[in-house]
Amino acid sequence: MNCEPIGFVKSPVIEGVDKGWGKIISELHIKQQFEAGLRGIDSFSHVIVIFEMHKSSWNPETDLVRRPQGRTDMPYVGIFAQRAKHRPNPIGITAVKLIEVKGNVLKVQGLDAIDGTPILDLKPYYPQYDTIDEARAPGWVDIIMAEYF
């Protein structure tokens, strides 16, 4: 599979951080050739951004099983039980608030991607499809996410 970016993120954040993403306002600059594909996206309050975590690395010895955010108060869990950036395939996915659409630029809030991040795809957020009412997660997730968004 070969994925070519459909655009790039413009963000005030230039290095990955583990908290404070909820208030970050970013712009998604979609390539001109895909601008027509944005038609109707402004009718949605939220979109899902799929992106390449282009600055991340992968070392199975340290990243396959690790503590979330490297915190000593977190349990050791496998990479597929967490949303860490150091993954076998550095693909990120985040549902964000859509603030504005102007031409090929989408202004969004809450995207945990740094400046220059390649955007692989956009999807509209469908509450009927993307929300699971009875979802559960272990208690440590609440702790690490308390300051993330």
C-alpha cells in the first residue's frame, strides 16, 4: 500500500507533547487537486483526521511493550493497547472540531499532530456510527487523558 498525503497540517505545535491538545487550533491545508472533495464537509461539526506521524520512530525493544507516556505510575501494556506515537506503522487518527472551511483550508480544534504532519485522509464524523455508548477502557486511560485534551 502506498499512501500519498492529501495535504499537510499547519500547527503552532512543532514537537510532540503529551498534554494540552484540546485547545490547539490547527489548519489542514488540503492540496488544490482535492479541494472539490471538501464540498459539504462544512455541514459537519467534527471530522476525523487520519495522518502520518512522520517524526515518530519505532524500536520494538522499547516500544512494543511500554508504560503509556513513559510514566512510572502507568502499567506496562502493549503498543496496540495504547495510542502512542511510536508504532510499527505511524498512523494517527483523531476526531476534531471543525471550526471553519475556506477553500482548501480547514480550521480545526483538538488535533494532536505537529506542524508539517502529512494528512492521509479526512472523514466526516457520524455520531450514529462513530460513537459507541457502552464503550469501556481501563482506569489508567482516564488518568493519562485528563490533561491530553
